[in-house]
Amino acid sequence: MLYRINIITTNNKQIEIPFRRFQYPNLMELIVDTYYEDIGECMGRGLCGTCYVKLQSCSINDSMEPVEKETLKNLHDFDSNSRLACQIMLDEKINNMTFKIITDNKINP
């Protein structure tokens, strides 16, 4: 089955990206492969915050791993819609969701 997500890029352009369940290990890999963004410095371990995204409408009911929570707490403008794309699995739960890539994604000292 084919699903889709919408990504709002750093230039505020909305892109629809189709995907299959578990086609990539995570949302970050899908974004990097289909629409290059300079994200993923820690290679998907949830440590750097460069794949910081915000959900624009719904919420994901998955529980966050402690490492993701800790990284997000150190990012600018963190709120309940904040997630790391490397920690979001590609499955039906994110079908039709919209994610905005956050440009100010440097971890606060």
C-alpha cells in the first residue's frame, strides 16, 4: 500500500512524498533521499537535533525514547509537536501528516 506525507521545507515549499511502509528506516532517511536537506549529522541516533521537525496538524501517538526527549529539550522552540525525523518510523500512523523542517536546529549550549 502506498502512503504519503507532506513536508514543508526550509523555504516554506510544501512537497508531497509518497512512501511504502518501512521503505526506509525512518522519516529522516525518506526526506534525505527524496528531497535533500542538510540533516542527520548523527546518522539517525537522535543525538544532534539536525532532523528537528514539527507536526503541523495531528500528533503521533508513539512514545518517545529518552534520548529523543533529551535532545528535543535542548532545541529552540521545543513544544508538544516537536519530533526528530530520525525517530519517526515510516508506517500508516504518519499517513497524510504534514511535517515542517525547522531551520533553527542547533542544540542550545
